[in-house]
Amino acid sequence: MDLTVNVGALTLRNPVIAASGCFGYGIEYADVVDLASLGGVAVKGLFVAEREGHPAPRIIETPAGMLNAIGLQGIGVRRFIAEKLPALRERRATVIVNICGSTMDEYVELARILSDADGVAALELNISCPNIKEGGIQFGCSLAGTHAVVSAVRKVTRLPLIPKLTPNVTDVASFARASEEAGADAVSLVNTFLAMVLDVETRRPKISNGMGGLSGPAIRPIAVRMVYECRQTVKIPVIGMGGIVDARDALEFMIAGATAVQVGTANFVDPLIWGKILDGIRGYMERHQIAKIADIVGTVNDHAHS
């Protein structure tokens, strides 16, 4: 059975990627998960400098998911290259670095620095984080801004470039198209939905930031719809995510049009989820006599009207 998928020039050994922000820098999980067995590891978002993030409380559970407003706390790109990347290389992880900026120049600088680093397979351009006040989201909610930041980064790197799109817009497919026109190799979606949880006794928000990003199974059907819309609109690969907890969810995204998927929140519930999802995908391929998993991508239309 062939589980490989191609995201632009990048070949992944299988379509299952650990999502940025839910898997640390990958190394934290290395004793529990064979990093080489994953399609890829999207590391926690990096800025040029280190960041503290938001004060606690910054994660709260909801009935079918969770809200987070971590505020992109991180060690900065240089410490990542010095302290984390060598261990990821050693474990043969396919490393996708999620990069964040508060200015166009910062994205460009990050792309430059990482292009010279040994062991980076691709860049995921975080233009969609809903819980930091400055930067990212401003680019991600404007078509012109999305086009401009992707174009600027494209000029300085040959690494596969994957803008991560926000669902907090009316027509996500138009953002996928803007990314494609600016030279992106793929798009990934969705990032979290802007959301709010209040404590009725104190009448205050339950997280320090007031609002945060909603992830988990609650968002999955909306994310599947958005992946489907993007797949109808662009020719570049789409990486789908949003509330995947098992193989069936991953397959649903792929049938809707995702070439690969990312799993985030579910990893907090079960750090051993990776093998289970991959086994489930293999079982599905056996049952349906599918030799190559890439053959199911975007097949929803094949039977839509029959």
C-alpha cells in the first residue's frame, strides 16, 4: 500500500502531519512517537525573537473542543535552529516550520534564515492566528495582504511555501487563490475560529485574552466545507485540518480535497493517536482495494451527481 503524497515538490511518507501549536517543537514527543513515522511535523509558530505569549489562563475546554490564546509563545528562530533542529534531523522528521511575523519584513527574514538551515522541509506561513493583536491576522484577513506577504516570502526562498489560511473570512477560497497567484506551493486550512467563553458567575471571559481560537471536533464540518471550496478553486495542493480525531475524519478531509491532513487538538487527548490514524487509513485502503492513498484526494465530485 502506497501512503505517500506529494505537496508540491515535497514528498511525504504519509498524509498525516502533526499540526503546529499542538506538538511543541516535535522533540517533546520523540519518546512517545517515532517522528519519522509521521508524514510531517509542523512545529510551533516561530517569530524572529523569543516571545512570552499571553498570561494564564490561556486554554479552556468547551463541549466539543477547546479555546486557546497562547499568544504564540516561543523560543525564536535562532534558538530553534540551534537547540531543536539537530534533534529533529537526527530523528529523520520531515520538518515544516510555521513562521509568524508582525511585519512583512519579519516573514521575509524568517524565510531567509530558515532557507539556510539544514533539515527544514517546508515553510508554513502563519497569516491566520486569531489571538495575537498585531501582525499575522491582518495579512490573513486581507486578500491584498495575503498576496503581498506570500509574494515577498516567495522571492527569498526555494523551500515549499504553505500559507495557513484563516477561516474567519467570508470566502476562504479567494484567499487560497490569492496565495496560489502569489506563488504558494500549497495552502493549509483551517486555523482556529475566533471564539469566546464566559464565566457566568464572574461575567468575565475564561481566558486572559478575552477571546481565543476554537479548535477540536466542533469545527470539523465547517473545515471540511472550506477545504472542499478551496480544492474547487485552486490547482495547488490543500492541506486540511480541523477537529480530526480518527482515520475516518482524516479520510473525509482527503475525499473533500485535502492532499494531506494535520492533527492538532486530538494529540492532547491521546498522544498515541498517530499510529491509530495510520492503521485506520490502511484498513480503509484494504477494504476499498485502494493501492495508493493519493487516489482518493478530491474524489467527492466523482459521485456527487450519480
